[in-house]
Amino acid sequence: MSFFSRLFGRSIRDERPTALYRAIVSHARLPAYYIEGAVPDTVEGRFEMVATVTALILLRFEKDGQEMGEAGARLTELFVDDMDGQLREMGIGDIVVGKHIGKMMALLGGRIAAIRDALAGKEPLANVLVRNVWRDAAPTPAALAFVEQELQRLNAALNQMESAALVRGEWVQ
């Protein structure tokens, strides 16, 4: 435990994975998703990609059980804080921000469940992506295949990494 952690009573486990969240957003904004993958380069499309990559990370933490549950909760807090800020920047007022955040959290929770099922072989990942990322407006088969392959590659790389490295914001590209 560092001097400051002892002094202020916080452990490393209490730290928010800010570097990780920045890496998630950076990955979700890779131009290839929007060019080759034809993800709509809109507020909604960018949200869908951030939520999808966040869901993959949260599922990765889930594999480590309770030990990474705290990091997952803190990552979710960062997601909420970011979405709150984005909504306010778009001019959404205090009165309805909470309602929008609740809807976004429900979308994230649904995304996690759907991707979990897809990764377990219960449903094709392509179906989950069409339903969630493109909101049922299917892209070309080549674009869908590109995004599906990239997310499968990302998921495989994430599963090879130690969770602690992810929390520190170490990232695979």
C-alpha cells in the first residue's frame, strides 16, 4: 500500500479505472468500425460502440468473480459519468438526464446479457450486433462480418490479459 493510500485510507482496489475507460472510448472510436464496419457515425452509433466494448470488458471482469466486481462497478460509474456529461453537453436538462441515464443503463445491461449469450453460443453474435449496434437496420454482410470479427478478436485478446492490467488501462489493439 502506498504512502498516500495509507494516509487517505484508500486502496488500489478503490481507484477508478479511468485509463481503462479512456482506452475503451478510444477503441470504440476507431475509424475502421465506422468505415469498414459501417457503424453509423452518429451520437447513437458511437454510444452503441462504447456500450459494446464496455460490455466486453465487464464480461471479462465477470470471469474473475468478486475480485473484479469492484473494478466493474467503478467502470460502470465512469460510463454513467461520461454519458451524463455527454447528455448535458447536448443540452439535455437536469430534469430528464436521470431518465436518459436509466435508459442507457438498461441498454448496457441488455447488451451484456446478449453478448454473454452470444459468446456462450446461444445466439450468433452477428444477430446481437444487428439488433444493438445497428438497431435492426442490418449493414452489408461485409460490414457486419468486419465488426463481428474485430469484436471477436478483441474479446480473445481481452481474455488473454490479466484483469489487473486492464484496470490499469493497459490495452490490446
